[in-house]
Amino acid sequence: MFSHVVIFWTDPEKPEAVADLLAGAEKYLRPIPGTLAFHCGKMVGSPRPVVDQSYQVALNIMFADKQAQDDYQIHPLHIEFVEKAFKPNCTKVLVYDFE
């Protein structure tokens, strides 16, 4: 099992950035073959101080192994997502990959 977690900070000057990023993930990332689970959504607030609430969108994708994730990274739809949904809407990103 290989998990790919991506945390996105959207551009605060673009009110539509969150919606555009979520729509882009659905359009470009969900159809990429090789994923076992796909979940993308908005940050949910929490009263717990250990919960990071500075980001706007998170993506969690599970793959069978690292090779499946490597294949996903170079898939044309992933490249298109980066260019058409990520770059125009985000100011920061963090990625957590783990087995």
C-alpha cells in the first residue's frame, strides 16, 4: 500500500480557487488508472489545536505500491491537472508520501 497525501493552499485573491481546484481534481486526477482510493475535499475546521487549519484543500490517493504512484505522476492527466488546476489556483503545496 502506498499513500499520496497532498495539502493545497489556494490563492486568497481568487474566490473561485477552491472550487476550481476541486473540479480539476475530479476531472483530471480521478480518472487516472491505478488508484485504489481517491478522496479530495475542503479543510474541515476543528477546535483541537493539533489540527492544521491553514490550508484549504487536501487530496488523499492510495495506490497498490510506489510504482503505481510513479506511473500516476507522469500520466498526461496529472500533468494537465498541474498546469490547468494547480498552478492557476494555488500558492503553496505540501506532499506526504508513505508506505
